[in-house]
Amino acid sequence: MEKPTLDHIGIAVRSIAATKIYEALGLRVDHVETVESQGVRTAFLSVGDSNLELLEPLSDDSPIGRFMAKRGEGLHHICLRVTHLDEHLARLKKRGFRLINEAPVPGAHGCRVAFLHPSAGNGVLIELSEKE
Ligand code: ZN
């Protein structure tokens, strides 16, 4: 099994127009996608081998909408790219780590993703992502 790599850092924003600060720094929006299953509109900007993912909630009762109601805009999660996502989830569960998604769900870019509970990541929401 390959070592995980940093795929992206997720940032909750009111509007993906928030990309303008990163564009002012010379980064470019590579990809904009609405992920209906997560109730979110995303914009990706590549930074070296990793990306920033800006997350705009489609509604107040979506996961990002609820996050922003509590904490406002800001850092939301980190995403590690893995191979063998199902094996990782099974192993983490067996070792007692709390998972939000016990089975992978569809994410942006046609990836399969799963979120671990922030209590498993010392307050950091960790997303695992596997390319199809
Ligand atoms: Zn993400």
C-alpha cells in the first residue's frame, strides 16, 4: 500500500469568489464543481502537488452550511489521497477511530471519499480520497 499524500486543504467560504486572494497570489482556478450529494460548490486551485479546495455551501442545512453557522468561514478539513480506501477504513474502525463515513461516498473529480470524525484527528476533520 502506498503512503498517503496531501491531496488538498478544504476551506469553508460564503462564496467561491473567495478564490480572488489566491488568484492575486498567482494561483489559478483549475476546476469548479457542484457536488450535490454533499450540498456544496467547490473550486480547486493547484499549489504544487496539492490543491486548495474552496467550499461554498448550497444551503444552510448542508454539512458546510452547518459548519459555517457554528464557526464561520475558515479551515475546514485536510484531505489525504490514499490507495485501498476500503482497507484503510476497515483498519481505522478496527483500531477504534471514529468515522463519519464507514463506507466511501462520491466526492469531487469522480473520486471516492470518506471523512473521519474530528475526534479521531485531534480536532482536525480528515478526508480520505481515492481516485477511481
Ligand atoms: Zn475535500
